[in-house]
Amino acid sequence: MINLLPPQDKEVILMEAKKKIAIIICFLILFFFACLILISISMRIYIKGYVESEKSFLIESEKEFSQSESKNLQEEIKLANFLIKELNYFYGQKIYFSKIAERISKTLPDNFYLTDFSMILSGEKEINVSLSGFAPLREDLFKFKENLEAQEDFKNISFPPANWVKAQNIDFYVTFKIWN
């Protein structure tokens, strides 16, 4: 094939071909950047949606954890209150042995001694006391009985009749109740 075109026309055709190639390359570059922008926008929208869903999941988890934590705290408070109430009840039912023993020892005459001493809580405010011991004389035992009866909150004082049979060296036994 013989090219019969003058060199100027050839140059114009060559320039037009180069121009078309440059336009196509620019169009491809613009298309590439447009696709890149669209992909980045879609990724941004996807990531933003994912972050929002994770935030809502995190908020929901925090609420659930906070509620379970507050429930656990409430249960611990209820348990502590129950234990405190039980301890108060326990200490309220406690018999103060030393105070009662001191009051009873003040009623004993000097030459007396006890061989057995027991206290039993029988009601909310009632304590049954049993004493046994040795008294040298019946008069001392009678004085002990009067001392016990002189105490206002010592009730139902009971000496068995066998305590009064001997005049000397008496092994006695007495029961009474103390009202708190």
C-alpha cells in the first residue's frame, strides 16, 4: 500500500490519532478515579454502618452488664442485710452469763459454795436457772432464799423440801426464773 498523502496531511492524521489515544487514556484515567472514588465511598458507607452496629451492640452489652452487675449488687446487699438481721437476732437472744452470775453471787451468804450452776433460755425473755451447792446451816440457806426473793426479776423460786430436813451440812438445790 502506497501512501499518497502529502506529508502535512500525514502529520495531521498522526496528530489526530495521538489526540484520540490521549483522549482515550484520559478517559480511562478518569474512569479509574471515578471507580476508585465510588469504591471508597461504598467502603466508607459499609464501615460506617458496621461501626454503628458495633456501637449499638456495645451499648446494649453495657446495659446488660450494668443491669446484671446491679442485680448482683442488689443480691449481695440483700444477703448482707439478711446476715445482719440474723446476727442481731442471735445477739439479742444471747444470755449474758457474767451479769447473771454476778447477781446470783451477791445473793450467796459468805460460807456458801455452789457445785452446779446452769441457765437455759426458755422464752424470749425468760431464763431458767438451776443451782446446787453446799450450805453449812439451815439459817444460812433461809437467808439465801430471802436474798433470792428480794431480787425483783427472780421469780418462781423453788427449794425442794429435802433441803430443809437437815440442820447442818446441807446439799441444797434451787430453781428459779429470771425475767429480762
